[in-house]
Amino acid sequence: MKKLNEVSPIWHAVVWIVAYVLLVPVGDRLSELVGEPNSVTAPLLVVLAIVLIVYVSRNGWLRYYGVRSFRSGDFTKTLLYLPLLAIVLLQYAKGWREGLDLTAVLLIVALMVCVGFIEELVFRGFLFRAILTKSTLTRAIVISGVTFGIGHIVNLARGYTGVEQIIQIGFGVVLGIVLALLFAVTGTIVPLIIFHTLLNISGNVTAPDAGFDVIMLAITILISVGYAVYLVTVLRRKGPAPEMQLTLSPRADRSAHVR
């Protein structure tokens, strides 16, 4: 996989995305056989997340893919991520989903922590970076964001209705572009992982309401458009994060820094 990443980073990203997309329905099907939603999917994604962490860490790619500690500038350039927090909190206006016990909630949390990490790493990390090596920053932001949204079509296999699927894709495209902008501005995906996890948890522990979800989509678009305009302004004024200049080779980056 390391060699594939060096030769064709886009195909490297595609392989990981396909592996993830195929693993989820397998886990869901096995969970159905067990009789407890997410009971197999969550452990499978825990394993995949661990594999990804070890893979990226051993190759010295953590900072390249945005897995690094916070800097004070991450918050000053992003309005403290408050627009993202607002989007998460709005979900709870629907009320709590009925029939959830402690086991179900714990499985949801475990699953969504893994989903948040995996999706941010493969879409904002692998795919975004792969496109950036071949094209412009603007194309990396737009293409990775749109691909992220369209990728949610796999939720049809999880029993989502057509309306729910359209809402999911709409959410995904809008938020995918905003999250890609945030990565370009800050060079870190850690806050994005936290947001992604909290958003997914909120969507799974709150009551289903298709009508409210349509309203939520409209509000999310308004918040996201405003936030995106602000982030584009930051990019134009201050430029992308220093991490955007890194390469796959940690040694080359260190040598360039010394010079």
C-alpha cells in the first residue's frame, strides 16, 4: 500500500474508501444475524481504525494527513469551530430516539468514533492529499467534498429511504466542502474527527423526523455557505496551512526545513 501511495495516491485513496464502504454492510448484515444493531459493525471498524493508525504512523505520515495536536491558530482562524457546534446541537431539537438502551448507545458511540476517524482520514486525508498532488487546492477541496457526499449513497444498504438518502448526500456534500476548507486552513483533521463523531452520534440518538431533517438541511446549508465564505477569505488572506506544503517523505520535509 505504501508503494501504491507513492506511485498513484488517488488509487491508494480509492482502495481504502472501497475497503471501508464494503466492510460496513458486511458488519451490518452480521449484526442483524446476531440480533443487536452495530454489534459486529462497531468492532470491525475499531479494527480498521487501528490498522489505519498503525499504517499511517509507521510510515511517518501523521502530520502529512493532519493527525497532529492543536495549535492556538487553529481556533482563531476558524471562529472557534462554533458553526460546526451549532450544526451538532440543532440535531437535538428532534428529541431523544425511543427504545435505546445503554448497550445500543455505547455501540452507537463506539461505531461513530470509528466512522468519524476513518472517514476524515480517508476523505480529508488520503483523497484530499491525493488530488492536491495532481491538481489545485480548489479542486482538492471541491472534489473531495463532493465525493464524500456522494459516498453516502451506500446508506441505501442500511435501510435508508430515498428521502433520507437525498438528505444524507446533501449534508455530505455541503459539510464535505466545509471540512475540506477547514483542513486547508488549519492542516489538522482532529477537530473534524471530533465534529464528525458528535454529528453522527446526534443523528443516531435523536428521534427520526424526515420533515425536520429537510429543515435541518436548509439551515446547515445556510450556516455552511456563510462559514465557507469566511474560510475562503481566510485562505486568501493568510494562505493555506504549512502542512499543505508537506510531502509523503518525512526525510525530504526535514531536509527542506534544515536548508
